[in-house]
Amino acid sequence: MEDLRLRPPRIDAALILRLHKYRRPERVAPRLRAVAAQMAALAETLVEPRGWLRRLGVRGVDPQGRVVLDDGVAFHSRALAHRLAGASEAVLLVLTIGAALERRAQALVREEHLVEGLLLDTAGWVALDALLRDVRQLLAADARRRGYRLTARMAPGFAGWPLEEQRALFAAFPEGALTVRLTESCVMRPSKSVSGLWGLVPAGTP
């Protein structure tokens, strides 16, 4: 297992506004632009990124959807099996920005600073997405050096991979290693967390 120590990303206030359907952030009222900038700056101080990777060999991929990795880790998803066809290795990820930003955003809402709370919450998703891109770039560069190509990421709950498979993904990591937890309904806590899996296939493979 690899314990990733990641730097908090820079957060673009204009992107926060664009995610709220303001297509031309420069035309937004100065007061709202100022609040977005304040929340972006605040978010950068609250993000506490942590990430964990586990690399496992791919032992078998069944067209019916059973995927077997090293150490007996197994998943059931035809979409995942299709994605990992030809892969020799899988990289499992759990990534979070921590709980501090979420707690602060909720506190702002309770104090009836609704705009600030909403924009800070959005800044958290911007940060998580930026961290995910950073991790993918690192993995893709490493794969190229080794003569492989990184597939697109898949995660439980998307593209026909049942959300309940989140339990198997989390169980692939050593017990107690993750600070992210799953609820009974397989929702991650802290909520601004993401999981996923990439495959490594030989370079040049379609």
C-alpha cells in the first residue's frame, strides 16, 4: 500500500462560480466575486488531502463480470471486467480532503451565511477533483515509464459497477489504514472523498 502525501491544490474562484452556472464570472456582481475568492482562499487552508493506493496484479477477468486480483480481492461488474480486459495490474485508490472544510461549510450554513457555506462546499469539490487529476497524472506518467497505458478510472456506483462493491474495494486495504469510513449504505465519510480503480494495459493495446 502507498500512503500518498498530497499538497492542497490551488482553488480557482472563477471555477467555483462557473460550477454555479455563471458562465462569465467576470460579469458576476463584485460582492459575489469577492465572496467566491474568500471561500477559495479559506478552502485552501482547510483542505487536508490524504490518499491511499494499492497495486494488485490482475489474475482473471471473466466476461460474465467476475474480476479477480491478487490476495483474493474480487469484484463483480461486467463494465469493470470490460475495462480491465488485457490489464496486468490494477491500481485501487481512496482519496479525501478530510472533514475540516465540510464542518466549516456546515457551520456557515447554521449561522445563516448561506452563500458563503454553499461556495465553500463547492470549493471542496473543486479541490477534490484537482487532487484526483494530480493522482491520475502521476499514475499515467509511471505507467508510461513502465511501458503501460493507464485506463480510465472506474468506481463503485458508476457505469454498472454496484455501489455495494465499495466494501470490497475498502477491504483490499489493510485494516485501520484508511481514515475514510463507509456507512452501512456504502457512502464515504468524510463525504468529500472518492474511490476508484485504474487498470494498466500494455502500451499500444487498443
